[in-house]
Amino acid sequence: MCCGRNSAIELLSKHALKSIMTTVAKRGKSHFDSVPQLVFFWALLILSGCQTGPSPRATSSTATTPFITVAHTSNGYFFRRGTNLFYSLGVCVVIPEETWPDQPEFAKRKALGSYDGFSRFGSDTQAWARATAARLESWGFNTAGAWCSEELYQQSIYHARVVWFSEPSRKNEDRLIDVFTPDYEKAVEQIAREEVAPHKDDPWLIGWFLNNELPWYGTHGWPEDPNHSLFDRYLELPADAPGRVELFRFLHEHYADFAALQTDWDTPAGTWEELETHPVLPPKSRAAKRLKYEWAGRVADRYFSMCVASIRRHDPNHLILGCRFAVKPPRAVMEALAKYTDVVSVNMYSKSGKVDLGYLRDTYALTKKPVLITEFSWRATENRSGDNNTEGAEVTVDTQAERAERYRAFVSTIAKEPYIMGGHWFQYMDQPPGGRWIDGEDSDYGIVDIHDRSYEKLVGAITETHQLLPSILARRANTLPVSFDEEAWGEFLTARVAPGPMAAPVQLEPGHDSLPSDQLIVHQDDAQGNKASWEQTKDAWVLTYETASGWGLHGDLPLEQLKLQGAQDLEIELEAPAGLQLQVFLQETGDGPPGHQVYEGQHGADGESYELPQFTATGARQVVHLHLADAERRIYWGNQGGNMILDTQGLRAISFLIRSGQGKGQLRIYRVGFTGVGRN
């Protein structure tokens, strides 16, 4: 019986199981009574000098069960190859050197230095790959993750490959448009034939990632502009485009007649035929917003079904590993993926080192598929590469010691979850201090610096943590999440309003409340040609605006000095061009982009941002009444882990949002009033 590193029950690598035996020798076998006897038995076999496992690049003829499957055991989920169960501990982007395009604009950045782990091997790629595989194993890793060197993938190491399924001409933000065309399907089939088929007999290949961080929210894999969603982008396609035809089929499925559609959408069209000439369809109800997310699910179903069918034609042997979600996707997208994948893959960046267990457990409860964390990392201000950490995920800490501690906490935590199949660190080496050529990222993500020297504290934490994992994995119970928390998923988060009573109504009027000019703030997508400015007159605050494309702009009035505890209703007296679509945001103190680990609000606020229902200007002076209980927490801005309470006592600003594509004009705000009356 062959019983080496790759044929035993490899919960981790050989040196990790050795730590079990060392502890047994010191404390006696009774200390491990809670560990399954099978683990103990195979640890003995591995350390007793048995033959090694299959030779490098073993083929299906030399292995009883050559391909890797998903195993559901009494200790949760693992990958299985033959009699070998393993938990995937991987590293992404393990390459011998950072290369640059031979173009003048990159010369200055290249001069700042970049990773070279190659020259000391005399440019022998195979020697580099053998040494690097051994180095990874010595740290307790058993998997080469996404975007590693082809030479490394050819070593005796588990690995997973990314397939960039899309039409070749598509930019990153356009990868999902238009997936309903015949040309898109042909491109997917050609990619599978060229990139998947050659590896169909690889016994070390775990499986395939279907692209990376796809733009499920329209242009990115994370929420940004809700009016530039996949729904909106497909609506902008030519009338005869297959994707737009499918979108109108989708709308007809949901609305029996045009009058029913008009109850959810704000459209000047009076018939289906007229609507087909309009590239914009603003939602005016939660049902409409939900339908936009459901359309993302329709796109996802088409994409996943097409990609998986092509992979299965060219490689029936390996797993489908999901699509490496950047953040929590729309629920409909996750549900579509579950129909086609073997594993759900998620990228998870957490500055604090805390794991979003709610998200992970909901993912399993929703899909009933195990989860692989395919990116996680931290970068430190203290580093030897000269990285400034100005571009990339915001997971900056001060020291290498903090990176080490976060690794311990994160990896130990996810290992306790029985539906988790492993975690892959991003990435092997530091990025160039001048920014990598593809997108300018300049982060200290590496286990090694650009001079190929390992960060000792991080490596120590990695190695020690991996040595502890066999006992953690052996003790975990097969108790899997069953309850999906729709509210925690966060697509529609209705505010709970801080309780009253309100001491007295509050009115903000320019005649009585002259505001310093530096407190009249404008935020605008100026890169896309949007611009605006505030002017304060004796009877109004006047926002002069000009919109183009992008997400638009909003003007903010400060609220921090007002006593709004207990407010329940908002009343705004305004004037704007007829037909102008407006929306009001209420921003708590401490707000900022999603993904920050700390939001330092004041007076009990925690940096959340809320949106109130959209409304339309009449062209005349009008009063708009809004109930704060109708506010929804925004997933595009603010703290996503807050208390889910609109903390009126800690509001920073009221924002008046004007979406793109609405021309130019003036918005005049005569009065903003808060009362504690509440809904009748």
C-alpha cells in the first residue's frame, strides 16, 4: 500500500502531522482521544518512512482514483483524491518574477524594483519551480492557487486554475455584456477548447474557477452605482441586441400588462412599444429594485450554464470551483451559481482579521455547497520592498507582527467551520513599489519581499498555525448551517429609526441658518463630466448642476449641529426642473466607503448611510414628505456591519442625489424640516 504525503489522509502536509506525533510523545496518546483514530494511524504511517506517493505528473493510468472530488465526512467537507482527504491551504500568484511591458511609460516604475526569485536559479524555470514547491510545503501549504506559474502547476502540488471566460475584446467591466449573443457562446467554447482541454487528465488539478470578481453589480464585483446595474446596462443595448430582447422577455414574465409595470417603474412611456425606445427605467418601488437583482441572476444563470457546459465537454474530470466573488453578490446570482458549481469560492479581505461568519454561513445555507476562500491577505506599512500600499484592498496594518497575528486568527477561525474547504493567501511576493503594470497595485501582500526574502514573523505564524490545524479539523462537528438570514444578506435593509420622542421640530432654513461655505459640500463623478456647486442666497440653497455619465453627483447640507434625536419624518421644500429624478441620503457621522474595518461615528452613530425613496420634481415649488421608516441602508456606501439603526442623533449630512444623464439645471432647497410625528 502506497502511503506517502499524497496517499495518506493529508489533512495537512507531512510536517503538520509530525507536530501531532511530537505532542503525543510528550503528553501521551490519551491527550488525543478526541481525534479520530484514523488521523493518528495515518500520522504514524507517514512518519514511519513509507514510500512517497505518485511521481510528479502522474497520469490516470498510475493512480487508482486520479481526480479530485468533494468529500462530505463526519468532520465536514474536504477535498478527496483516492484515499487522501485534504484541506486546501494555498497561495495565489506564485511566479518567478514580475515582468513589465517594454514601453517607455513603465520605465520609471520598473526602476523602483520588482520581484525576482528567478535569477538565483540561473534562469532555470524548473529548478525555481521545484525549490518553490518545496518552500511552500515547508510552510505547510499544499495548493498553488490562482495565477501561478505554469512550471509550478507542473509540480506534485495541488492547484486550481482560473479560466477568463469572456469575449476577448471585453474590458473588465464589460465581461458580462452581452452573454446572450452567439458570439459570446462561441468565445466561451473556444476558450474551453484551448485552455481547459489540455489539462483534463491532470491528477493534481483540483478544478476550475469561472473567471474572477465578475461585475455582478454592473461595472464591478462590489456595489457602486445602483443605476448602472446589469439591468440598466442591458437596457442601454441596441433594441435588437439578444441581451436586451431577453431583458424585455424577463419584464413580460413579471408583468401581466403595462399598467402593472407602471406601478413599480417611473417611465414616461405608455406602452411596451414606447418603452423599447427608452434606455432608462428608474425604479420607484422595492419590487422594482428586487427585480433588478433578479435580472443579475438571469445573466448569471446564462453565464454559468454556458461556461460549465463548455468545461464539461472538454474536461469531465475536474471540479467547478465557482467564480471568486469579490464581495457578497446579489442573492439571485448566488442561487444561479449553486445550480452549476461544486464549490463556492469567495475572496474575503478583513483588516481586523475577523471572519464574516454570517456571510459564509448564509452562503452555505443558501447554496448547500461547500466554500473555499480564494483570497485573503493583509499588507503592512512596515515592509522591505518600499511598498506604499496606495492601491489594492484596504487591509493595511502597521507591522509585520500584525500581519502574522491576523493570519493566525483568520485561518484558525475558518478551519472550525465544517463547510469550509480551505483558504488561499494573496499573494506569494510583494507587488512592485512602483505599482504592478496591469493596474498600479503597490501592496505588501507578499510572504516574501521583492528580493525573495521571507517575512520571518509572517512565515512563523503561517507554519505554526498550519501545525495546529489537524487537531482543529479533526474536532470540528458536521453541524452545517441551515438558516438563511435574508436581512443579513443585505439587499434590502429597512431602517430601524432611533426612538423618540423628539424634543421639538427642527427646521433648517437659509434665512435663519447661514452655513459656512466650506460646509456646503459637493460629491461628484467628475471623471465622467459631472459637476456642481452650491450658492447660498437669503431664501434658498441653490445647487447648480451639470450631469453626464457615471453615477452623477450629490450636494450635502450639514446636520451635525442639529438636535435630531427622535426624528421620524422629513419634509423638504424645494424647486427643480420638471421631471428631475431626486433622491435623499442621510449620512451618519463616521461614514465612508464599504469595506472599512472601523467607522468612528459620534453620539452613538456608526457610519451607516441610508437612502429614502426616489421622487420626481414638478418644475414648481413643492413640498416633499418622507418617512424615515421608509429609509433603506445603502450597500453602496457606509458601514455594512453597523447596528441597522438610523441614528438620527448622530447624522452628519443630508445629501441630495442627482443621477447622471439628467442634463443641467438648478435645485433650490428652501427648507429642510424634521419632526417626531411619525407615520399616521
